[in-house]
Amino acid sequence: MANVYDIIIRPIITERSMEATGEKKYVFEVAPNAGKVEIKKAVEEIFGVKVAKVNTINYDGKAKRLGAGRPGHRKSWKKAYVQLAEDSKTIEFFEGMV
């Protein structure tokens, strides 16, 4: 990967992910071909924090109808759960959302 901003696509903002921010757990949509080590380095570089562990999950795109029975397909994507170290600071981006 050429750029850390190509690895981290966007944060996932849901009730469940916001509850986990108190435990320093954050959820991001990441590039489908990114590995755990690349995700860890990208989060550390972008936000200036120390990452303890990364878990990932792949989602397959669903088949959907587009209008009058025309077949379509949602994109496949990858989600990463990032756990920060105990001595790490929090990510300021998520501070006012809880």
C-alpha cells in the first residue's frame, strides 16, 4: 500500500461501536487487501496512538434488485476492530460523539 489514508477508509459510527470507545476500542472500514500489521501502522501514524491489537472481518456484498428485477450487487468490504494500549491516549475524533 502506498498511503496510510488508502488503508483506513472511514470510521464506523454506530451505537455499538460508540459504546466500545470507553474501553479504547474503535471500528474502521479498511481496504480489503490490507493486513493487520498494515492497519496497525496506519492507525498509529494517522492518530498518533499506540495499538495493542487488531481484529478484522470480511463482509461479502449482497445481491440486490435495482428497479424492475434487474440484478445488482453491493460491494464487498472489510471491517477492522482496533484495541488501543492501556497507556495510549484516546482518538480525539470520537470524543464528542459519545
